[in-house]
Amino acid sequence: MRIATAAIIARIVTITLLLAPWTAAQTANQPKSESYSFRGQVIDAATGRPRPDVDVQLEIDYNIPVAPPTKPDANGRFVFTGLKIGRYSLIAKLGNSRIPFGELPSGEFLTVPVGPEDEGTPVIFRLAPETAIEGTIRDPQGVPIPRAIVGLGKNAWQGGQVVVSGVAQEERRAL
């Protein structure tokens, strides 16, 4: 009985030793579930001062959040963790306004990379100072127009035509 038990144990040890390299190779070939972080700082573009008063959001395609919004610290710094490799839209939210990071002349916005090469490289998000336009809308004779609807937009050349963005469709006629 002892000889049979010893033979069985020897066979188990042999099989285990033979399978060990195969098991290690299988484990090495499995995709890694690594996660990465993204760091940045929000500052006022005019003064260079930190902007801790905004919420910062990372999104896919400018509308699908990949993490809960975060509030920068007193120095305007923020961090997102647990992210997959990819490119994300960085959005600052101030009240009801969504301010995307890095507008290009084409009207598109930059995306920020997340991955092993980007770890520890912070992005500086420079927010333009808030502005306001005030005044009285008057008709051609100079008479004030009560309850006038005013829209503010920007013209962009797109697909061979001028497109006004930032203004509701029904208000474009009045501009």
C-alpha cells in the first residue's frame, strides 16, 4: 500500500511539473486588466489662478461619462483613477455650462490620452474667464424692444456652408 501511494504521489508530482510551464504560459497570455490614472489642473486662462469652483468630467464621445465628476482641490488639481487605455473628452462644468478642453479651429475638440505612456503627465485646462454681454435691444428707430430674445453663437465653416452653433434652431432666424 505504501508503494502504491508513493507511486501515485510521484506521478502527481511529475504531471504537476510537466504542466507548470504550460500553466505559466497560459497565465502570461491572458489580457491584463490594468487601470490607469489621468491627472490635470484647471486654471483661469487670464490670471493663471486655480479654478476649484468647477466640476471636471471624463467622457467618451462628449456625452458618455466614464467616471463620476470630480471637484478640483484648492490648487485646481484633479485626478481620475481606474481608467482603461483610450482617448477621452475632458469637460469642465460650471453651473449649466459644459466647457470642453482644447477647441480646434475646425470646431472639434481635443481628446486626452490615457495609458501607460501618459501616467503622471498632467493636463492644464485653461478656462477662459466668464463674460457677459449687457445692453438694450432697439428697433431701427431706436425704440427698445421688450422681451427680445438674444442668442450668441459662433460661425463655423462646415461642409461648404456657414453653420451657427450655440444658438437654438428657432432663434437663428432672428439673428
